[in-house]
Amino acid sequence: MTESNKGSAQSASGATHEQLRAKIDRLEDALSARLGLGGNDTAFGSVDATTLALERTLLAAERTLQAWIRTALSLISFGFTIGKLGQVVFTMPGMPRHIGTDSLGYLLVTLGTLSLAVAAVQHWFTMRKLRARGLPRELSLAFGVAILLVLLGAFAFSALVMKL
């Protein structure tokens, strides 16, 4: 290969590289715009201090609800386990029953379910306040999980009461 052929091959591969880079840049821009991440020349888009403060508050509210979910799930599961264990011990022949495990089970399941319901309502009102200040409406996975666990707590309580 002569020097002129090497130079033209390098310029052709350079042009191909430039075209490929341009295609990748266009793809990144389209993907960023589709995800709501791009469109501006800064790394985070045009975000003002108020928007960042709203997002920090949203994340804090989500973390708070997740902490309540963990606490309530523990109370509900411990209460259900203690209640069921008490029912099994009560049915065993010759086992004296000195401790009211049913009452303790009801108490823990009720406490866990009601505390999670109150936390979910508090989260709902916090989200309404944030949306009134301009936070866009988004689905909250933590809120959905909280509602499902409130239903689970109600089911656990009814299973204990009806001795299922």
C-alpha cells in the first residue's frame, strides 16, 4: 500500500468513526429526551433550587414511609406468629395456658396495621402538598406496598380472630 492509499484509508476510517460517533450522540440525545433527562446543555438539565428541594422532600417522605413499612411488617408478622403459636399450644393436650398469646397477637397485628394506615395517610397528604407546590405527579411504589400491607394486616387480624 502506498502512502497516498494509507492516507486515504485513514481519512475514510476517520470519517466512518466520525459518522459512528455522530450516530451514537444522536441516539444518546434521543434516549435522554425520551427519559426526560436531556435537552439542555447542563448535566442535570435546567433545574432550579426549588425543584431540587421538592425532590429532596419527596425522597425524604418516601424513606419515612419505607421505615414505617418495615416497622409495621415486623409488628404484623410477630403478632400473627405469636397468635398462631398460642392457638397451637392451646390445642395441645396437657399444656397449661398462662399467657394470653391471643391478646398479644391481636395487639401487635392491630398496632402494625393501624400505624401503617396512619403513615400511608400522612404520606398521601404530604404528596398533595408537594404537588400543590409544583412537584410532578409520579407513582409511589412505597405507597402501593403500604396499602397492600394494610390489607395483609387486616387479613392477618381476621385470620387470628376467626382462628383460621
